[in-house]
Amino acid sequence: MTVVRAEVLKLRTTRTMLWLLLAMLGLVVLAVTLHGLGLALEDVSKHPTQMRIFIAGQNLGSVFAALAGAAAVTSEFRYGTIRPTLVAAPDRSTVMLGKAGTSALVGFALGLLATVSAAALTLGLLHMRDVTVLLDHDDLLHGILGGAADGALWAVLGLGIGGLMRNQVGAIIGIFVWVQVIENLLIDSAPKVSSYLPGALAQAVAGSRQGSLGTAPALSLLALYAAVVLAACVARIRRTDVA
Amino acid sequence: MTNVEVEVRGLTKTYGNRAVVADVSFNLSPGTVTGFLGPNGAGKSTTLRMMLGLVEPTAGVTLFGGRAYRDLASPARTVGAVLESGDFHPRRSGYNHLRVIAALAGLDEHPIGGVLATVGLTKAAHRQVRTYSLGMRQRLGLAAALLGNPQVLLLDEPANGLDPAGVAWLRSLLQDFTANGGTALVSSHLLAELSQSVDRVVVISEGRLLADTDLKSLQDGRSLEEAYLALTSGVTA
């Protein structure tokens, strides 16, 4: 618990998390508004399109959760604070598991905020355009809770990637390239495989991807990925010489 | 303060075929300040990091009162260390840096005000570290090292960036610390200053131990600088 307390204190005593939160909310507003206002009225009246508008903002929660997780470890190497951290708390497994727990909580909160704001904005835009809202209570609740769970697991994935790479810029670019390029390419070139990738699983957990795994299997597989990457990260950090 | 003896036994670190530190052994006794000397790249910093478990030794061990650093019940209450002058988040205040260290080490926040006063940073405590001078960062590092009221201090170039008043303050801090039974190892290139602060000297060069003796024996009537250069020139020439 001392590591979790220290990690929360680290987040509260710089403005990094505030900027990350504002950037995420800004992009949620931008993405949902562009989809909500840019699509034709005929399309917006259909349920799948309304889900698409909601998802446009919902996905950002997972991406920013991963960035927050990665920053929790890469900023330590960037600023050299890894030395005083490991001198004060020499058990590296405990330090990394404490970081993982804190990142999961932060990721859950980011996922929740992204999905709640995406849902509110989607409903607002549909009302503004005088369109009948076809998204029901279950769609929204599933999306919001699933998005929050995605955030928690993606934050741990991000932490693991950050711990394996240790370079902050590299980790951030890696996460963006994976989400924006690699998974999108695989959706077209290898649709069967793409259903098992983290981005697709996140959408399945939030109930927003057709023809893929159900919520429970997707959540289990995403949790397994997070656990495997975290284990690899802990093993790497335990072996790393901190010069 | 409980006295803690430090034993460095056969510390070795190799990267491939290159030995950065080779079979270095020495003891640090309570009540003494030991100077840790050597040319740039001699392996001093690597040795200090191995002692604290930051770098895994290829061979050898360091024992603080018979225990490795990571096996200590409360490492921060036993050992305080200053390794680099820049190991701070630039946008976190000095005060909050100490709160983070206290939380990580399982220490109470209560002593923070006291150690900030000890190192002379009370007025600057709530400023972001990026606004600190090099000397102020050194003082903050020392404050973090003192937070757990440790019995051992391991300081890597602690006088770097300190003004003359700061150097004199550091000297008196070390004197008080060892007068109360503390054990200190101080690495520095400021030999004139070091000769006023230390009781014993450990010299390494190219990763190998050249001397582990008391200050007067090493000097043998010469200045510390003359004695050091005579000792190390034979190795580096």
C-alpha cells in the first residue's frame, strides 16, 4: 500500500495527469462532434451509426489510459527518479505491482470519464439534430462500464509496454502506431486475427463491435494480455541495472 | 543511533569482457567518514550503485550490519544516499519530492520540515525543483537521504555545486553525523576539502582497489592531492 500511496502522491504533485485528462476530453468532444455533425441525417437515424458516434469518443479512454500507464514508468527513467524510488523501495516487484494497481485505478477513471462524456455528447448531438435516440439504457451502461474496464486493463498494458521500452517517446509512439496503424491494417488484411487484438477486444468489452467475441471472453483475454505484458515488464525491471 | 558496520566484499561488475569494478573489498566503520576516491570512470559510482542494489553485481556482496540492502527491515532508516544531483521531477516541489520519498520508504511525513531546515531549503521548499540551482538540488538530495534519520550515509559527489558556505555546512554535518556513531562514505574530487572531512580513504582506479587506509598513512606528510596523484599516476600512465 505504501507504493500505491506514493504513486497517487506522484500523480497529485505534478500537472501531467491534468493535461492528459484535458487532452483526452478535448479529443472526445472533437471526435464525437465531428461524427455527430458530419454524418448524413439519414445515417444518424440508424442504431449502428449512433453507436459509431458514441464509440468515436469511447475508444479514446483506452488510448489515454495506456499513455498514463506508460508514463508511470517511463517518466521515472526520463527524469532519473527511478534511482531514489528504488533506493527508498528496493523490492522492484512490489514497486511495479504498486504502479500497476495505481495505473489500473487511473485507467478506470479515464475510461469512465471518456465514456460518460462521449455518451452525454452523443445524446446531446442527436437531440440537437432532432433524431430519435435508438441507443437504449443497456447500450449506454454496457459502453460506459465496459469502457471503464477497458481503461483499467489498457493502463496496465501501457505500463507493461512502458516498462519494457523505458523510453517515453518510444512508448507513446508505439502505442499510437499500434492503435492507429497496425490494428487498422489487420482489420482489413486479417479480419479473423484482428478480433483477438487489444483494440478489438476493448470494443468487444464495451459492446460496440459486431461479429467479435462476447463481453466476458473479450474481457478475460484482454486481462490475460495485460497480465502477460505486466509479468514480462516486472521480469525486465528486476533484471535492469539502474546506472 | 545504532552503529552499523558496512562490509563490501569482492564487488565485481563486468559488461562482456570488460570489468568496470574488479573484486573491490573494504569496510566502513561507525564513527568514521571514509573518502572514496578515484579518477573519472574508475568505478566509484558503479560501486555505490551495487552497494544499494541498483546495479546487480557480477560477484560480491555488500552487507549493512550483516544484511544486504534490499533485505534491511527499513532501508531508509539504515542508509541514506545521494547519487545524482538531477534525480527529481522538475515540476514537483522540493517539499513534495520528500513526501513521495517518505511514502515510498514507509516513513512519516513529520520529519520533512526538520530536514528541509537542516539543509537550508525551508524558504524554497514549495518551489518547483526546475527553479533550483545545482547546489539547491544537492541540498534536496541530502534532505531525502537524511529523512529516515539513517545510520549510514553514502554520498556521491555531494559537494558538487555547493557554494563555500554549503561545503563548510556539509563538513560540519558529516562531523556531527559521525560523532553520533554514524558511518559515512563520501565520493569526491575536491581533495583539499576532503582532506578536512575524512578519517579514512578508499582509492580505486580502473575498477581495482589501490588503497584502503587511514588518511594520515596515505598522505605520509604530503597533501592528499600529492598522495592521490602519486598513487593513481602509476595505474593510469
